[in-house]
Amino acid sequence: MEPHVFHRDKKPGWIEVICGSMFSGKTEELIRRLKRARIARQQVEIFKPALDNRFAESEVVSHDENAIPSTPVDAAAQILLLAGGADVVGIDEAQFFDAALVEVCERLARDGRRVIVTGLDQDYLGAPFEPIPQLMAVAEYVTKLHAICVVCGAPANHSQRLVRDGHRLLLGAKESYEPRCRRCFDPHGGVSTEAQTSETPTTSAPAPPPSRLV
Ligand code: ZN
């Protein structure tokens, strides 16, 4: 549940996590919360991993192109340096940051800021996707969103990878993933045996920007 009151005097900080599968509306929900804070004249800063350059360099862009300006950062620690006097710190696509993001968010919250983090809670195999599970544990508020299974129409909890690529981080074009429920999810459905034996998660080169990415 999103907290509804910001106690300006006492400056209590907290962490909100918005998680779920791809196509579940995480970024749209982040943007909705940040826009409300801006209307209340709270200072808002938004960060995203520099890795996630599917869209415009300096904007958080949800799939419906509802965009707000953001700052790309290479490492979570940079957020501490760049947060300035922000009352509200938004962090998008948090699964692309390493475990240091957890301490960064906790420090921001201890410093009296509202921290809103979005990210995938599972990878393409259905395994917990760090650091989101750790952030969920320390957060005051967790919102789990669902997409709709393209096979059966049930609430979808998983991101089904449709291409044969065993890398954990694969920036998704629309043709690379689709939302699936637990029954319809097939974690190895689109992945070659050779790719599954790779033990070192590496980052695939992002796809060139076609006109319609997810
Ligand atoms: Zn289904």
C-alpha cells in the first residue's frame, strides 16, 4: 500500500518497492507516484541504470511512453552523490543494479527520504532476481503488480522469454518476452542447452532501437 501522507516536519524516510513481471505496469506506477509528489511541490529525483538504454537516454519511459526526466547512473553508489536535497528518490529497473543498491536505499531512507524502487522480482527462469528480494525485505511498503497471461488470461507472475538466449540480463524487445501465469510459464522454453550451461551471467548487447520496444 502506498503511504498517503508525507510528514514534512519530521522527515521520516521509507522505502517502497514496486515489483512484478514484465508488462505489469511497474514503471507506470512509479511515474504515477512521482507525479503526485511533484504536484505537492516535493523535490523528486529519478535514477535508472545507464545499462537500460532501450529508450531515451535521460528519461524514465514506461511502455505507454508516459515519460519523466531521469538521470542514468553506472553504479548504485552514484545515487547517493546525485540525490541532492530530493524529498523523493525514484529508482527504475533496479534489477540491473548490484547488491549495493540495498544499502544505498537504506541510507537514503535513514536520511529522511521517500525511496521508490521498481524492478523485476524474478528472472526469466523464475528465480528471485537480486537485489529486488533483498529490497522487499527491508522496505516498508511492497506492491506486487501482475500482467495478464497471453495464453490463458490469468494474472501473470512470470516473464516468458521467447528467444534462445541464456544470459540473465537481456534487455527485452517486445518479441523477446511475454507475460505468462504459473501454469503456462515454461522457464526453459526459449533457451538452448548450450546457453543454460553458462555460469557467468553476462550482459547481452542491447538491441538496436526499433520503433516499438517493450
Ligand atoms: Zn496462463
